[in-house]
Amino acid sequence: MISATQEEINHLCDIAGLRIAESGHGTGREISYEHGPARTIVVHLAKSDVPTVARKTLAAILSADKRCFLINRYGPLSARVFEDNEFQATVDDLMHRLPRLLQDGGDLYLIGADGKLFVFVDHHIFSDGLGLFFATIATASDVLERLNELGAELELFSNRN
């Protein structure tokens, strides 16, 4: 795991068609696709799913890419980069942060290196679900297949053709 530079974050956003809104009014910086995602999957997790089901679910999602950026929503913009051989460490890190995230709202974004997948891990994870956003239908299909194999409870939204 290494820290990403501002240039790497900007490059990721450029190639992925992501925009980072200015942080203000206590809402932190929102990251979204400029033209909306092609597909959205919302994975529903219960508190009783932690840690076993949540770990398997996150591992299945992260396996869709070879590299991911973990970006904070609040505070100074920073990102850590995880390679595919570090995904278990990423999952462990997220599970470690979960209690603080639920209590303090330290929301995070996980963005695949090519930007075709991004995950919003926020303090509403148990009430609203884990939001997965996809730039391509192919990437969404790949992750959907992995989640179906786990028997995940989810919803799929077709945002655009």
C-alpha cells in the first residue's frame, strides 16, 4: 500500500470520467461519474454480516480490478493505493475502520485503477446498503456474477444504456 499523489488522483478522475465536488457545507467531497454510472448495484448487509459475510463481499467486489484507490471523503484529499496482492489488507483495513465510520461518518471511496468501478463506503451501509457504481456494463456484470455466487442480497439498477 502506497499513498497516491494529487496528480495520480486527478489522472484517475480524468480517465474514468469522475468528478470531485468541492468540499463544503459539512458534506465532504462527493465523487461521481460526470455522466452518471452505467449500472448501480446496492448490496444489503446486516450488522450480523460483520465480519464474515462483509469480508467475502468486499473481497468479491475488489477482485474486479488489479488495483484500487481508497480515497477519504472528509478532510484533506488523500488516497492510498492497493494492488491486487494487497486486497486482503484492504478488506482488513475497511473492517478495522467500520466502527469509526459508523460512529463518526468517516466515509470512503474505493475506486478501481481504471475507474470502471467505484464503491461508496459510508455510515449508512447497514440502512441504505453498500453502493457500487460502474462505468461499464461488462464490469457490473462481472461483479454481479461474483456477488450472486456468494448469495449476496442486492439490487441492480440500469442507469443508462
